[in-house]
Amino acid sequence: MNALSGITVLDLTRLLPGGAASAALQAEGAEIVKIEEPVVGDYARTMAPLIDGVGAVFLETNGGKKSVAINLKHASGREAFLPLAARADVLLEGNRPGTMKRLGLDYDTLAERNPRLIYVSISGYGQMGEMAGKAGHDINYIAMAGLLGVNTVRSGMPVIPGVQLADLAGGTLQAVNRILLALLERSGTGRGQFIDVSMTAGIAALMTIPQAWQKATGRQMRCSNELLTGRYACYNVYQSSDRQWFAVGALEPKFWQALCAALGCEELCCEQFAEEPRQTAVIAAIAERFAEKTDAEWRVFWAAHDACVTPVLQVAETPMTEAAAVPLLGEHTREVLLSAGLDEARIDALAAQGVIRCG
């Protein structure tokens, strides 16, 4: 289905959060016009690791988009950009708060020309508050949201997640969700709106269980020592004889009983939530059973049992989609500017000045 067919998105962002957001909108039929700086373009184009000289992250998030290379710091570049903004449905930007206003391309300015425009600003800490102007990256945002503080080893040392949670869950998914709601609202009111996406606030919204735990107990959850973080044998990870991992999520009694029956340790059924020191012995008993078979043997075995047991897959084992070809820097500049009303002579003059890049 192409639910967003006919929707045009101007993506002024670089790197991951905005690029992934516009890619998600494109997957639903939206046309994505990627606005890039003419000399270097999106930093992700050259960010390692590379595939055939192009950044792998860029390849993953920008296939099928149109690239328009305009220097928005130049007055003529901004002038050339305005007709695009006047026709767009959505604009995505990821600069520090205040940058777009200094360029004269903030929401209030563009909304005067295009009241239907949905204008999305993705930033680390949001547009307001004492942290608004601060630089940061994923690790800083999950730290400020409290997530890094509960993602620890037993010693209490924080462990950096292997996935950019703030960028993708706090930024990308929040932006896409808010855009879809804004499009729905616009269908009734005819007006767009400004959307402030804070990656830190987006991550804070994921902290439901840690926050509930804090309110109920008056203390912070301890990773590896709570119901959903490895305290009990029924919700834990175990190794096969060839040192591959399996995840057990047998929380409900029926699944725990199925697990124990499948492993031939029915005597443990009544000790699912036994406290220490007994729980350590229960975990050890389940671990001993898992060490009796290889990864391949367990995969076959657990496929036949409904006990909430799955292998811990490596990235190479998970489904990978084939991305469309990514655009060359400025590949669609002439095409898009012509469609916005600029004539060939004006485009040639801007290219000669270095304000835009065509192909």
C-alpha cells in the first residue's frame, strides 16, 4: 500500500535519525527530496564502513531518494529553496535549535508561504530548556533519559547498547509517528504545524517499567537482578555446548512448566520464582541442561516446543532488505528546481556561482 502517495518530503537532515525517518515515509509512498550541501553533502556519504566507496549507513537509509544540492547559507541558495518549501508537505531538519531561524528558514517564515507545511525539528534535547543548545550524540541522550543508568552489568558499570536507541527510537520513530498524526490532523484543518522531536524525551517515553519500579519500590532497577533483567531462570540467557546463546522468556507458569518438562527437570516447576540462594541453583540447573546440546540441535529441539525459547541470532542471520540505488550528490537538483519554477538560465547561473550542484 502507498498510503503517502502524493506527499512530498524535504529532508534537510544528515546522518541517521532524519534519514531513517524519511526512508520510512518513502516506504509508504512519499517522495523524498534530500537537500544537501553542494561540496560534501550528507556526512554519511563518506562515513565508514564503506561499500564501493559509499558509506554503508547512507546506502541503508537513502535509496530511491532525490538529491538536490543547495548551499542554504548563501542568500541565492535560500531563494532557490523557498519555492520547494512552498510546495512541500513535510520538512525535516536536524540542526541545533536556532539555526534555521538564523537562516530565515524557520517554521514561522515558511508557514507564511505554505500554511499546510508540517515542519519537523529533530534535536537531542528539544527546542526549549537549558540543554537545548548543547551538542550530543546517542550515548548522551540515553544517559540523560535514564536508560544508560539501568543498562548496567552487576558492578553497576553502564553498558553502551549495540543499537542507536536515541537516534532511531527516540528520533526516527517519534518523528514518523508525529508526522503521520499531523497529516491526519491536516486532512481536517487544512493546516500544518511545527513538531519538536527531542531524542532524549523520546527515550524517556520508553522508560515505563523502570519508572514504575522506581515509584513502587523507591529504588532504581538493577540490571541483571530484576524480573526482566536476569534475576530468574525463567527469563534469562543460556549457552549451548558450542557456546551459542539462547534466550528464555518463559514468564508465565505454563511456559515455565513446558520448559522444565522439555528439559526433563520437572522438579524445578515449583521453583520458578524461588529467591536466593535457591534461584542461583535453579539457573545453574537450566544452564547445565543447555550445555548438553549444540546450537543446531537446540534449534531443531525448540522449534518443536512452545516454551518461549529462541536462538540469539547474529546480524548476518536476520532478514536484510535490498535497498534501492542512492542518488549521486545533486543528481536531481536541476529536475527539482525546474519543477519548482526556476528556469534553465537561473539554474545555470546558480551552478556557476557554486550555490547549487547539478549531478
